[in-house]
Amino acid sequence: MITYEDFTKVDIRVGTVVDVENYPEAHKPALKLFIDFGPLGKKKTSAQITHHYKKENLIGRQILAVVNFPPKQIGSFMSEVLVLGLSDENNQIVLVNPEMLVPNGHRLH
């Protein structure tokens, strides 16, 4: 069990996907996401989400991400955030997103 204080150390924020690029160098099929977190600025990450998502369907979508992990080198790409998702029945990732539009950068409570 963790404490509430432990939970508050994980900084989960909402952001809007503003650009998407293919990531053909990735070991598993992946996309590069560029996400606007409002006052936190724009951050980038890669995500293995190609089964359920196409580039054109991600632009403008709000998603949740952990923004306080240190940057991580993923192949030739430096990931700055960790997007949050759940596995479906086939172990494919489904992104976590708010039900309604909320301001970019707002923190999960």
C-alpha cells in the first residue's frame, strides 16, 4: 500500500496532441507524439499505440501523461513524458483521456 503523499509525487497532467510522426526506427510499431501541456509547454514521447490509433485521429485529442519522470532515450528519440493507457483484451494499448474537455496542463487529483 502507498500513502496519499506517495500518490501526489506522481504528476499526471492532461495535454492535447498537436503533432504526430511515424517512428519507423522503433523495435515495435510506434508513433512520436507531441503534446501541448499548456503552462508546462510542449513535450514529446513515443507510444506503441498503432493498433487502435492513426496519426490523423490523434491530433486534437486530449490524453493523460506522467510529466515528472526524467527524460528517457528510446532508440534515437528522447521521450519527455509517459502517456497513460490500458491494455485491451488483445494486449493493445487504449489511451486514457478525460471525458470532457479540460484546460491543458491541469493535474489529475
